[in-house]
Amino acid sequence: MSGNSRAPLSVHEEVALLDLQLQALEIIEEIMSGTDPAEAGARASLSLFVDRNPGQPQRALLLHMLSIRRTNLS
């Protein structure tokens, strides 16, 4: 038995997850479609997190936001 085994999601949980993923994808698309040169670094960072988290846009967006927050706090 592996440590990654999880109980199957209920239909309600699956719908909630898909809704969250759709919202994250919409936010990612909005950021990536920007053309402001001052935001090029943020777009590159987000692109990296999306590439590193295939199929998990919500995780990619969260990690990107946390990295931006840490950068702004420094």
C-alpha cells in the first residue's frame, strides 16, 4: 500500500475541484495575456510554476502568489 493512496472524491468534491481549477485557469490566462513590460517577470514566474505543476493550475497559481508575496516582503 502506497502512502499516496486517497479515498475517491465524491461528485460534489470533484465539481468543487473542477470549479477551482477553472477559476485558477481564468486568472492565469488573464495574467499571461498582459503586455505591460513591468509585469514580464511576474508572467515568467507564473509560467514556470504552471510548467512545474501540470494539471494543477490552482497549485501553480498559489505557489506563484506566495513567491510574489515573499519577493514583495523582502
